Amino acid sequence: MVGKKSQLRIKQMSFMLLAAVLFFVLAGMFFLMFSYSNLKNKATDLNKQQALTIALRLAGSSEFGCVDQAYCIDTDKVIALKGRSAYLDFWDVSAIEVIKLENRSRECTLASYPDCELIKVIDNNDTNKIAVPLYVSLCRKALEYGNVYDKCELGQLLVYYKRI
Amino acid sequence: MVNFRGIRSKKALEMSFSFIFAMIVGAVIIFLAIYFASSLIKTSERQHSSEIAKEISILINPLQTSIESSKEMSIELPQKTKIYDSCYIETPFGRQTFASAVESLGGKYGKKGAEISIYNKYIFSNSIEEGKKLYLFSKGLNLPFKLGDIIIMTSGKYCFVAPPENIAEEILDIKNKGGMKNIEVNNSLEECPTDSTSVCFDSACDISVYKASCIDCENEYDIGYVYKNNSRSYYVKDLLYGAIFSDKEVYDCNVKRLMQRAYQLSLLFVDTSDVMAREGCFTNIDADLAIFASAAIHLNDSVDLLNIRELAEGRDGLQSKNSNSLCKLW
């Protein structure tokens, strides 16, 4: 009788311990899930900040900027930059696109340029990406009546960052 | 409750068994709780350090110059922090990594956080910067086109002794804008605070700057070398600041990274000139760009910078050819 009673008490204690361990495991998992989702949000937020600051500075770089003009993108340079694998990770963003503000959005290649609207400069093939848009002036060298001049249009610079 | 009535008593044996069982399991639970709590603290400390390094890398972005000649800022950190700056030469652009460790209770530094890689910035600092406040300033490096921004990051005190006029003006200008409060400009070494690193021009100090002879230079210290810790770092133009404020390893690595950028930009400009030529806009500097690109990518030591400068800004250099061209590339 006493043996059975003690066995029962050990069983009770084991169940109690199992419940306590289960409780702590669940609480720990909940805490980890909460802090992990916080971390993910923070990482996405940092990516967004980075994309925004890069978008604001790209027009000042030698790869994108016009000669002697601030806040302007030289599309002659940008089309030459398109598809250069060396630059894939250089700005640490998901993608960079330059688009003319027109009704059509035909993708540019070296052959079709300048009769096109969208230049996909860099694309890292990230699936979950969000764009930071910025209005810029897009300029290129153009020939008209034997004279070369800077032809400028309004466009958008799109810098994509990855949502984690 | 423990019963000591006798080892032969069944009740006493039963009680002591449950007591021992509870003690062992309790100890295991307490041990696990302490273990998980301490590893959680370590992880969050590491997470915090990683966040600081990432935030610094983002905060540095506005330091990139466009039309302005220089920019300055300071970063106040929540607690005393060590910033680890490492530089790697890799194809195509090399990279710099930043990691930080924050001071915890007892003045000890916690574990280093995750390393954040940066590919498009050139930050000149010591391998380890330590402090609660970081002072930064940046200057664009044009050689002959803009290669990037030289970003100087310091935390220690510096004292410039009798610098040439253009450098003194530049530092005072940055200080007037509220930046680089850790730099002093004095007329003699005696006036420098004892805890500061002295920087002298053409005389021996903690850091000494010596000019090289130059015919077509705008200022007398436009090219030369910086003597520091028994080694020479050659500089051209504003790389002077990089050589003064950074370790030789970081400086040499960043110079090579800048030359990798020069190489890639030269190739890009050759392709751009082909695109412009389709509209009748000719540059005629493709051959010079190819020579410059080859010299840039084959830079072995900072002394080669003097040759690069000659190709870029010498009498028949790239800069003058581009300026005389109908269609400028930069």
C-alpha cells in the first residue's frame, strides 16, 4: 500500500516536472518567436534605410552621375553599367532600375537604347523586394541637326531592398 | 520534509528518495535556466553589437559627397564601444568589414558582434577604434574622375603642429561646421595635449608628413608620404588624411580597393564612350583609359600612387584630355 502510494507520488511529481518543463519550453519558444520577428522587422527596417540613403547618393557617384550637373543621372553610363557582374553586390541592394516617366516601359538593351524606357541596372533576383523611388533628371547625349546636346527627361530611380 | 528516523524505516526511505529526486531534478532545472539565461544575454549582447555595426555603416552613407568638397559628422554611441575595422582585397572591389563590441558591467568588453561587410565605401581608421564618440569626415577623391569618398573615422585626440595653410584652413573649416572636435591645430609641439597624437610636417613627431617634389601640384603637400610606426605610406591629394588617421594595413588595403574601383570605372567609361559615339559624340581617350586601368589594377604599393597621379593629372594625362574633349566622360 505504502509502495503504491509512493509510486503515485513519484508519478505525480514526474507529471508536475513534465508540465513545468513543457511550460518553460513553450514560454521560451514564444519568447524566441517574438524576438525573432522583432529582429526580422529591424533587419528589414535597416535594409530600407540603407536603400533610401543609397538612392539619395547614387546621382553623385561616377557610375551614375552626369558631368557638371548635380542630382542628374547619365543614362549613357547607366546602359553601359547594365549587366556588369562586378557591380552586382557593390551597393548591397536587391536591384536598381532607372525608368523614364512615360506611358510605356520597354526594357532597354544596348541595341534598343535609347528607344526604350526601363533600364534594369542591377538585379540580384531577390523574390521579396520593395522599391524606394526617387524622382531624378535623366540625361543623355543626343544628336540633332548635326549638333550634339544633352537631352534630359524626368525619370525615376528605383532602389530595391529585400524584405526579410 | 526529510525524515531521519532510521535507514530501515520505509517512510524515511520513501521521503529521502523523493527529496533526492526533487533535489536532482531541481538542480537540473536551475542549471538549465541559468545556462539559457546567460546564453540569451550573450546572444542579445552580440545582437546589439551587430546592430551598432550595421547602423554605423548606414549612418556613414550621408557622408558621401556630391557637389560639396567635404562633409563631417559625429556619432554618439550609447556606451563605450570598440569598433573593429578590417579590410580585404578581393575581386572585383574588395570589402571592409565592421564589427563592434560594447562595454558591459565591470568595464569588460562583450563578445564581438557579427561582421558587417561594406563594398562601396572607403573608411580610413585604426584597426580598432575605441570610445563613446566617433568623429567622421569625408572628402571626395578625384583621380582624375571621382573614385569615391575617403571617409575618416577617429575616436582619439590628434594635434596638428604648424600645418601648411591649406590643411590648417581645411581642418578649421570642418571644426567650424561642428566636426572633428578631437583635432587641434597648434603652432608648436609643446602646445599639444599630452594625451594626443602629434602630427608634424617635415619634422619628427608621432606622425610625420613629408612632401615630395612636384612641378604641377597646386599645394606643396599634394603628394608625399606619411611616416608612422616606422613605416611609410605614400599619398596623393586627400589620401593624406587617410594615411594620417589609419593603420598602414587599412590604408594600403583601401588604396588598392580604390584602384580596383578606378579600374572598373575606366572599363565603364570605355563602354560609355562607345554608347556616346553612336550619337556622334567622340571622346578619343579610350587608349589612355586602358593604360590608366592597367596601371591602377597593377598597383602593388602606395608608392605606385605617384605614377597613377601622373597618368591621371600629369601634363598629357587623362584629365587634360577629357577636359579638351568635346564630349566629356566625367
